[in-house]
Amino acid sequence: MVEGSIVTIGVVFGAMFLGLILGVPIAIGQVYGKPFLRKIIAVYVWFFRGIPLLVLLFLFYFGFLPLLGLNLPAFTVASIVLGLISSAYQSQIFRGAILSLPEGQLKAARALGMSDFSAICNIILPQALRLSIPGWSNEYSIILKDSAVTYALGVPEIMARTHFVATRTYEHLILYATAGLLYLILTFAGTKALRILEEKVRIPGYATR
């Protein structure tokens, strides 16, 4: 079960990282993109927020990827699917953070001769990413709990290992209670680390204790 915790951490971190690198440009496209681009992004977000995780796991593992001739391990597929779902949710976190910043900052950057791309990268995003940490902490907790569903693909994470042991020892109560405790520990550790990060990079005037 402890080994399963390591696999769970790997899935969660892979999903969070993919969600981050996809969620940031999606958020920028939603705020600053052309109407056509915003419509495409809206469909993407609607798709991955509207279909249950288990359906998406089966859809990619048994449908899309084999159709493309790709035979990826269950761990990789789980990380990708969770990452795509997370990117849809993280994009809304980042979008809200960007919209919370004063509009005059981008106008001032333009007045100084900066391009929109340079202003977004050097002025808007450094602030927006800091303000997104509380929402990102909540997203971490959600992905961690959702990762339990990946045992349906055979990913040897906490729930899969717990079920494997329980079916052989019949100690269901103590084993599943231990699994719940492991999730609580991982949730506390992750949210605590993000809380410390939030305090380290806090912008005076935008966040208070």
C-alpha cells in the first residue's frame, strides 16, 4: 500500500504538471484570444468538465489511443486523462486570477512599447500564478481523490493495492481505513506545501492572512 502511494503521487504530479502547461495558455486564450479561439477553448473546457472521469479513462485507453495505434501503459494514460481534465479546471482558476488584475497594467505596458506577449509573460502571468495557488491547492486535492478511480485501468495505486491485499486477507475494514488515512496524509502534505509556497510568494495588497 505504501508502494501504491508512490504510484498515486506520480499520477497526481504528472496530471498537475500537464494541467498547468495546458491550463495557462488556455486561460490566456480565453481572456485575450479572438472570438473564434475562445469558442474552441469553450468546447474543450466543456468536454473535459462534462464527461465523468471513468468514461474518459475507458474512452482513451480502449478507444482513442488504440485507434491511433498507440499502446501506452495504464499509468501514462491515467496521468494524461487526469491532466487533460485538470487543464480544463486549472484554466478557469488562471482565468479568474488574470481577470482579477487591474486592466490598466496591460495598457501601461503597451504605452511603454511592450508587445502583448511580452506584457502577459512578464507582468500578468507572474501575478496571476501567485494568486492562483489557493485554487491550485484545491485542484490538487480533487486530483488526488480522483486518482483512486484509475485502478479500473489496472494502475497499481493505493486503491488497487488495497483491494489486492483485502481480497486475500479479508481484513477489509482495517485495510480500507488505512487507505483512507494514506489519502488524508497525502492531502494534508500537499496542501500544506502549497500553503507555504503561497506565503513565500504572496503579493502584498492582493492577499491577506
